[in-house]
Amino acid sequence: MKKIPIIMPQLGESIAEATVITFLIKEGDEVAADQDIIEVETNKATMNVSSPGRGIVRKLSAKLSESYPVGAVLGYVEVSVEEARRLGLDQPEVEHARIPANGGGDGKTGDTDRKRKVEPTVRGLPVPASAAGASYMSPRMKARMNELGLHAADLAGLAGSGAAGRVTIQDFEKFLANLEKNKLTDASTMRVAVADAMRRSWTRPLATVALPCPLEAMLAHRKVSEPKIGPALYALRALALALAENSATAGRLIGNKIVHPPSIDIGFAVEAEDGVLVPVLRNADTRPLSELAGRYNELVELARQRRLPNDATGGSIATVTNFGTFGLTWATPIPLPEQTLVLGLGAGKKVPHWDEKQKQFVPVTEANLTLSFDHRVLDGGAAGRLLARIATLLQKPEKL
Amino acid sequence: MLQTLESREKADIVSSFREQYLKAFRYMLLSRVLDEKMASLYRGGKIHGGVFLGRGQEALSVSVGLALRKGDIFSPLIRDGAGRLAFGEPVLDAVRTYLGSVIGPMRGRDGNIHRGRPREGLFAMISHLGAMISVVNGALLVRRFKKIEGVVGAACIGEGGTSTGSFHEALNQAAVERLPLVLVVANNQYAYSTPNSRQFACRDLADKAIGYGVNVHKVDGTDLEKCLHTLSDAVAQAREGGGPQMVVAQLLRLCGHGEHDDAHYITTQSKQSLFGRDCLKVAEDHLLRRAWADVAIIRKYREEIALEVEQAVALVQREPGPDPYKENWCALASRHLSERFETPDSADSP
Amino acid sequence: MSITYLEAIREAQAKALADDSRVFIYGQDIGAFGGAFKATKNLAVEFPGRVLDAPISEDAMVGAAIGAAIEGYRPIVEMQFADFSTPGFNQIINQAATLYWRTNVPCPITIRLPSGGTSGSGPFHSQSMEAIYAHYPGLIVMTPATVEDAYSMLLEAVAIDDPVIFCEHKYLYYHLKAAALPTEAMPVGKARIARPGRDLTIVAYSAMLHEALAAAEEIASDGTEIEVVDLRSIKPLDTDTVVASVARTGRLLCVGEAWPWGGVTAEVIARVATEGFDLLDAPPQRLNAKDTPIPYHPDLWSVHRPTARSIVTAARNLLRM
């Protein structure tokens, strides 16, 4: 026995559905081939749906006064194998690729689908007011720059001859051709990577504040420590404790949300060959100086040999850099693109301090603590308070 | 009784006319059964698009097909199922085109009555009424260029089609060129729902022929005998150089414009008038009255035809439709001049 | 010796008639009269019975051509003006263009459309209809701009097994002359670099080619080199040559005598934007006729469609972007 569907027939040009108004038979009835079994109505005429073959009506899924689209299955007629063969319907049904349609052959009314609301899909992307001006880059420019791995920063020195001074493709190609006339050496991968990081970081408004910090306590503590503790590590541990007290200052601003750091992981800059590596001490707020020292020295060595394991870099919320080792007293380092803060330590110098009690200048060893920060996240006041806290913590190195 | 030469000739004429009549009747019956099968397949949801029947027009149409011979040109229109069969179109062509079989003459690219075999003289109509007549004219011109004599081209049209500009231009063109065109106008009283009173204002459609300088033949479209004689006559005159011949037949469309149309606008008056008779019934009565066939023979015809049609449908139902991914999607015979517009992905993706 | 664009068309028809007995010409006033523009002058005498006068029935003319094509002949239909092809539009787009696809029987007809404006010709004797016909699948559309192309492309049109809409430009009929007929030709479907350049590409066709060349000459005086591409055929349209030119120059100006909406200029820019987006150093530009019917008065007509002057302005604007 084979079940053959009763299908809503073609009803006329531009007519998509009809309403069932009468059932001329019921389930279980015997019907002849082409016998009229269901009466349907369109806005043009009343028509009959006929049985696809001789057999027994099984399953009338259609309902009275409901509308069904052309092609919808209204029920089934069960026919004998011979009848199926006579009708040429004994071939297995071929699964045709389902083309998603708004009405369906599944008995749903066309109405529901048509009434379904269409969600607007504008993704809120900003639309340029006008694609023109000095910074306009044509599709060709963008494609060429992409091909060569260049960014707008690379073209800073290039004056454009196009409208409003924009760089045309001719200006660009001429510029490149002229470059060839100079001595060219390959930049190392490290160099290119750092260049990219700095370029990305610079897209934020960065500012720097500095605070002179007395070093005697730290220097004394260092003299008797075993193993030797680098000055940067003192600063790192002080920063870690200060951030543990208030982590918002190391948070990142994404849109209108401040993303708080998940853990106080702090990196420190190590010069290596052609660039800078930043190994990371994890959870620096939970481990005292004595515990961190061994790991710190280990990481410095690995960094110098360019053998840092993957899990020893990345994911830090701030960096400490001891530019004092170069003899520099102040600097404005640029935080990594994913960080808000970089704490700097300048060279220690003996400087005269006015001692009010002794009414004379006394020599004091101090160094500048600098904080370079993403000014979107914190202002000078907060930066200053953070530095002050670090300086205070550094006066009691035994508590670090 | 001794048959004189005269009476034998007459008997011969009658018996050959009897054969022709029987042959015509059988084609009419085949056309009617095929039509009904298509209608039932349509109601059963098996046919995509429209179904258009020739119910009520079989006598006229079959007469056109039978009057033509191999080598002639025939451009049938919507209701000329009988004429097509008489001209030699296989039953399978109709079934395949309606069911969208890729093996049919139109390969799924066009459907229902938009079918033909142009190289064999059977033109495939386009939907714009009147457009096919000048195409027949052009073909006849070429036969003339090639010095092929005795060719006739027949084009069928309804009274509605006579209102179109293309009908006018083509008939005029045929007359100016004095082509052997036989233009058969079937006035079935309704163009879709439009009655004659809204279609033309002249007293009689046949009067238009005078305006074109063309010979006209009027006939009762419900009477097979009259149709056979009239068409035979008109075709002969065209073939012998009498210029274009227009035939105007009166009959009634006995079905909807298409099977989606219930034709409620056809008046009872029309249905009950003389030209509202069913030509198939008229022909059957004629056969029986003249004793050219008996009830048994007619029943046998019906059975044979029913089987032939059923088998054709069963066969075609097993045939594949066109595969959109195997189509070359090129409308030009000059493949090298076609352009590719889709990206390679879109052509292959389901 | 010099030969005009119109004479080249006549010569091509004479050659087609002589070389192939299946060719005949059908149109109004083309027999003894030789045609409204004399494109068939004397041909009715040279080839008796093969240059036929038709009644004013463009629908029936095209229909008859299609019937002739089914029977294996290769008719040329002369429309007296492109503007008058519209009564035959149905036969062209619904019958000629679909015949092969529907029935597998090719339709080798050629329909000649005297196209484009001349001063004083007005709204119904000036139209450029190539875009409308190119829109329909199944048709080839040619727009020769030179005497040589008018000759060789018409011969190719007759030889092609598909319906060809041959848009010959009326202004070029008597104004354009060449020294001799060509002995070889670029195939249909290939565009020609009419003037090589470096700084900007102008894509043009038909009479506008000459306006574009004049504009390029003028701009060359300040050292800017404009490349001019002659499309030759609209369908098929040689996208590769156009894109390669834009690759060389980075700037595209497309010029057409027809109206802007959905015209050839729109099609060219759509293709370059799709296939050559990253080659553009400035937004692509186009210049078309004003979006009104074609005016009669010469003062109005002179600004209605692009001229060398307006092309120079548009090109200079584009260069400055």
C-alpha cells in the first residue's frame, strides 16, 4: 500500500492559497481516481480538489475554513501497489533540495509567515559623513597598502597631491619607487611586531605623570637580600599591592564599560636584541618579594636568550620598565596595546633635599617613578594617587 | 446493383470522406480525453502553471490539421490540441510539456501549450496573441524564395486575438505579399471573460476580410462535416495561388479560459444556442446516424484512447525534470559570445 | 578614395547578399528607393527579389524575419529609425530572443537600427536603444563607432546565428570617413583601446567615442594622458579590457549618449565596481544624456547629451579628486 498526498492544486495566476469550505468525504471513505473530495474557495472562484488515485482516504490534515497555500498537503489517499504503478507513482520519492520559502508546503498558512516581523539588520556601523579629505584612502590605496603590509603611520611623511591633499595612488607609487633609492635593510620580525603594537597602542590618548621617590629604604633592603632583587621587582611588587587595593585603575575601557582585570598579573620589560620582551609574574599581589625573586631572575635569563615559554608572556594588566638602567631620569613609555598602565623607574640620583629641621640641604637618593596611562581610563589625580601609594609602599620594602 | 462509374466515384468520395470523418473523430476524441487527463492532473496538483483546454473547438481544429499535409507550416494556438494531433504531433509532446519532462520538446524551458517543433513545420506559440501569424508569413516567403511550390501555412487565432495590432499587421502583410496563408479564426464568443460585444464592433468578423483584400470562408464550428469541407476548400485555394484565406468559425468555448477559471460569465443563452453544442457529441451522433460507426466501435476507440493516454502519463511521470545544475543557462546559440554574470559559487550552490 | 560609415554599411550588405543566398533585406522604402538613408541604394537592382519593401508594420517585419530564420534564411531587417523599433519590440524580445532557448532552433536575424541624435531630429528620431535590448537574454547588441567596424561588424552580425541588434549611428553616416574598407577585424565581443593613456580611462561607444577622443586631445595639452576605450559591442561587453584599463589608470569615466538609468554606463560601472573595486583610486563617474526626452531645438540638443566639452569638464573633475 502506498500513501499518496492530496495536494492543493494550482488555482490560477497570482493566486497563492485557497480556503477549505467543504469536505465531500471523510477519513476512511473509499474514493475513485479524480473524484472530487474537497471544495475550496479563492477570491476568483470555487474549485474542487480531486483524489490523486483510487483508494482510501487516510488522514485529512486540512481543516474547514482554514487557508492553505498552493502545493500544501491536505491529506493522504492510500492506494494499492498496482494503482501506484498505474499512476506512474511507484518510483521512490526523490528528496529535492529544500529551498527555504516564506509560505510552506507544510500546511502552515501563508499568512503567519507574511506577518512575521522583519528585524532590521543595520548593525549600527558609523557611516562616514563624506569620503573625502586629506585622510581619504581610495580602495586601490587600501588594497596596495594591505598588500605591502603598510599602515597610515608609514605614510606620515607623504604629502598628497589629490583633492584636499589626499594621497593618490600615483603619489604612493612614486613614494615607494623613491624609497628604493635609499639604503634599505630588512626590519626584523621583532621590530615589525613591536612597531605594530606601538602603533595600535598609540591610537589611545596617553599621558604621563611623575613622582620623585626616595630610594634609601629600598637600596638598604636590597644590599642584604639573597638572591639579589632587581629594582624593577620592588616596583612591580609595590604596583601589584597598590592595584590589589584598587584594580579599576588597571581596567580597560571598552565602549562604556570598564573591564576589571581578572588577576594581578604584571609584566616587566626586558631588552632583548632588537626589541623588548615582557615576561609576566602571575598573581604578583599574592606572593611576597622573596618568593617572586627567584622566578623573576629566571624569566630575565630566559628572555635574554629568547627562550621564554608561551605561558610566561601575555595577559598582563600592567608593565614595569626600569629605564633607569640606561641612565635616563625620566621617560614616557607607551603601554602595551592591551594595557592601561606602564610604570617606569628612572635612574637613582643623589639630589639635595631641604631638611626643615636641620635648616640645610641634605643629600637624598631618589628616582622618578613615572606612570604612563590611557587617559580615557584614569586622570592625573588617580594616576598621582597610585604613584603616591607605590612610593609609600617602597619605603617599607620588608613588607613587600 | 451494378455500380456505374458515376455512382462508384460518388461512393469512393463518400467512403474516403467517411474515412476522413472517422479519422477526424478519433483525433477529436483523443484530444478530448487528453485534455481531460491534463485537467485532472492539474486538479491533482501535478501540473505547475496553467492548463488550457480546447473543449468545444475540436471539430474546427482537427479540420485544420487534417487539411494540411507534410511540408506545410502550422502555427496552432491555445485550443488546438486536436489540430496538433492531426498534424502529427505525438501525444507524448503534450504530456511531457505539461509535466515538465526534460525529454519533451521544450525541455522544461517553456510549458503547457507553448510547445512545438519549428523545424518540422509546427511552430511553438508565444503568449502574445497574433504574434505567430507573421512568423508563418516569413516561413512562406522563404519557401517562395526557395521556389518550393504548393506550400500552405496555417495560423489559428481566437476572435480576441483579432483585436491585436500584430494580427492586423500580419494579415495585411500576407495580403500584400499574396502568401498562401490560411488564417483560422475561432470565434468562441469569449476571450477569457470578454464577450464579443466588447471585442469588436463590426457586424460580422468575416467582414474584416474585405478590409484586407482577403478571401473569407464562414463555417459552423460545431459541425465536423462542414469544418472538414470548409478547411479543405480554404487550404486548396491557398495552395493553388488564391492568396491568403481567412476562415471564421462560430462555436462556444466549453471550458474556462484556463483550468483555474470557472467561466461563470458564459451565459446560459450561449450554452443553449446552436453553436453551444458539443462538437464531439454532434460528430458521434452523425457517425451513428450515418452508420459510419457503431456504439461498439466508438467504445473501442474510447478504451484504446484512455489506455494510450494513461500509459503516456505513467511513462512521463517517471521521467526527470530539468536539472538546474546541469543546465547551461545560455540563451545564445553562439556560446563564445555569452557572458558570465554569476560568481562561480552561486552557480553551484544548492 | 574615401568611404563613409553609411557606404561601409551598404558595402557590407552587398557583400552579405553576394556571398550567401540565404540573406535578404526587409524594410520600408529600401527597394527602388534605396532606403531613407540610402543604406540599400541600388541593392534591389543588383540582387532582384532579395531587397523587399515592407508595409509600415515593424511587428510583422520582425515576425516574418523570425519565420524566415526558422526556415534557414538569414534576414536583415532595416528599421527606418531605431525609435520605430518599438512596435516590433515584442517580436524582438519575446520571440526572436527566446526562440533558441525554448526550441533549440537558432534565430540568425540582424536588425539594423539607425540610432542616435542629429541636430533637429527631435524625440522620435534620435534615440539610442542599445541598453533596452541588451537587457534581454538571447540578443547580441553591436554599436560600431568607426567606418571599419560598421563594415566588419555588420558582416559578422549576419554570420552570427543569434539575433543581432545593430545600432548604427546616424550622425556618423556621412560625417565619418575612412580611407578604405578593412581586410581584417577584431572579433565581436572585444573592445578596442582607441587611444592609449595613463591617467584616466574614458569608456565610450558609438558616436561618443569621437567626442571622447576630442576631449582626450584637448586634455593632452597639459601633459595628462587619457586612455579611451571603444566598447564596439554592448552585449557581449568586454569587461576584461575595461578592467585592465582601469588597472592602468585607476580612474574611470564612462560616457554614453543614452539616458542614465540602467544604461550602458551603469552596466560598465557596475562591472568595474564588482570586479575591479580595488583598482579604483577615485569614485567611478559617468556622463549621460539628461533624463528627459531628446529635445528638438538645436540649442537644447547641444547640451542634452555629452559633448567633447562636457567630457573635458568631467574628466578634469575626476582627475582632481
